[in-house]
Amino acid sequence: MVDEHDTGAGASALARHWALDASVTFLNHGSFGACPRPVLAAQQRWREQLEAEPVRFMVRELEPALDAARDALAAFVGARAEDLVFVPNATTAVSTVLASLSFAPGDELLTTDHAYHACRNALDRTAQRTGARVVSVRVPFPLREAEAFATALLAAAGPRTKLALVDHVTSPTGLVLPVERLVPALQARGVDVLVDGAHAPGMLPLRLDALGAAYYTGNCHKWVCAPKGAALLHVRADRQAGIRPLVTSHGATSTRTDRSRFQLEFGWTGTDDPTAALCVPEALTFLGGLLPGGWPARMEANRALARRARDILCAALAVPPPAPDAMLGSLAAVPLPDTPADAPPGPFGIDPLQEALFRDHRIEVPVMTWPAPPHRLIRVAAQAYNTAGQYERLAAALRALLPARAGAR
């Protein structure tokens, strides 16, 4: 084993396993992940096998290979393999579930203002299509206890609530929500729960069978570090008959009886590149082998580093920690001074501060408006290639760029 920490402002010794640009301080693993070299090499081997004889691979070899990958992922997330299918990403999975369900005018779809924007858009589109109404619960941030989140959400669940979209880890604020409490409480009221666990696999220990949510989705390209294009959709057995993929293909009329209609339909939705999903076992093995304690040690190391990063930024910005330590995983968001009224919008809608950090300091970190202008957050991520010195470098850059505003809110 190697020491993954260093005492300067550079990346850790483990960064050599990633293809990240060494000139950039990369603190944004949370957005798109970053795939290690050994996993990329495994993907290339799969691609070479595919292209050596495409018909043999797609017709004879792909299904058992996907079964093996699904078995490995199911064991990792605490689920039965037959209840889990691969999808390209969690956003696709959310839209898949919503498109499969029927709602009536007056039905309520429950969520919070911490929901991922793309998934909130999918909820809105579903409401427009069906006449249902989206109920978004405002939960303050900063907040002092996880129970405030649970109390606010449960209080909004009423007799017309048919579905709740609940984040396991919120994207803008990086909070780990108490889904183990929320899911059974909502389902006891007759409300099915769709858990958006985009960040959860590889960040948090998962036991999806024990959780019992009707629907759960999570990405593998983030904290598992698989290639882009690998995610899971877990559907409880009693809900599988109603869930159909967004693309209707051969499985819809297959006469096979060796597997469920759920597996037959999702197992083939058309020709694409399946190698990201096939690399999930390689990613699980590689990340799980970086520390002697395996995946539990990896998760705890990332969590501890994220907590330290938050403390470094809070000290630099003269703000208290915005959430309890127990609500942190491998992400941490910290409130920033409000956007100056005279600040011009950046290219592609990127906050000018984010642009300045990248342009002038070569630091890649998201600065986002939340919950609405002019309020904003900075969100840091912690992965095996990061070090505390990198967050110290970010703190120094923020002090230089926000000399008159740091600490003023």
C-alpha cells in the first residue's frame, strides 16, 4: 500500500492511477466522477473483444457478461440481482420510473428544494402530462440536524401524495439524508418512494433490499469510478411489472421464460456500447483495493477528507459548518458571499468566481446558485487522489478573490 496523503498542495500519491490533468487542482469528482487508468484499460479490452467479432459478442457473449457484472453490483449494494438493471445514468432512471407511472389530476408528487435540477424538471414534466401537482418542501440550509429534513418532508405528505422523490445525497448541498427513516415512514402512509441515490454507490454503504424503497437509482461513474454510462435502477419485486424502459425493444414480445419481463426489456434496448456496465466489477475491485480495509475504509477516508475540507473552507470564509458531521459523505457545500450585483454572467452560465478559480488558479470546483440568486454555494468533493493541501490552496484562492466579502453574509 502507498501513502495517499502528501503535505503540500498537490494531489495524493494515488493520483497516478487517474488520467487527470496534473496542472489542475481537481476538486469536483462529484459532477462526473473520474475513471482510473486500470478501469479504462479494462474497458478498452472489452471494446476490443466486442469489435473482434461484433455478432458473437452482442448475441452470444454480452448477456452472461452483463449478468456477471450485475451480480457483482447487486452484492455491493445489498440487493438481489434480479431486482436490478443497468441504465446509462440516474437521471435516465428517474425519467424511466416517472414515465412508467400513471397519475391523475390532483395527485401530488413530493420532493424538496434540494432535489437535483434535472430530476425536478422530470417531475414537472410528469405533472404537466398527467395533471398532478409537484409539492416542493423548502428545507433551510444551513441546518442543524437531520431530523429537520425528515420532519419537513413527512409533514408535507398528505392523502393525495402518490410518490416522493427523495435524494439520498443532495447534489447542490451535499447532504446525506436519513432515507432509512424516510422510506418506511412514507410508505407506511401509502406513498411510494423513488430514491435518487446518484451519489450513493461507493460513497455510502447500501442495503437496498433492507431499505425497501419502491424504486432506487444510483450512478456507478461517480464514487465507484466506473466509466461514464453505468448506473443502476433497482425496482422492488412488486413494482417491476409496471416499470418499462424508455425505449421499447425486442424484450417486449420475447417468448423467453428463463428471466423476468423486467430483465428482458431492460437487458436490451438497442445497440449501444455496453462496456461501461461491464467494467463495474473492475472498478469495485480497484477502488476497494486501495486501502487495507477495503470499501468501508475507502468510504470513511473520503468522508473524513470531505469533513476536513469543509472545516478549511469554513475557516477561510469565517462561516460556521452549515450541517452536522453526520450528514456528510464525500461531498461538502459551504455558503459563499452573495453574488455581487455587478458581476457579469460567465460563459455557459458558470459563476464568475468558478471561472476565476479555474482561469487564475487552475482549480476546478463548482460554484452554484442555490436556492436562488443571489445566494450561492461552493461544493468540494473528496476522492482518493485528493489531499488536504488542495483544499488549503482553494481557501487561499478564495481569500484572494473575496478579500472584502469573505465572512460577510
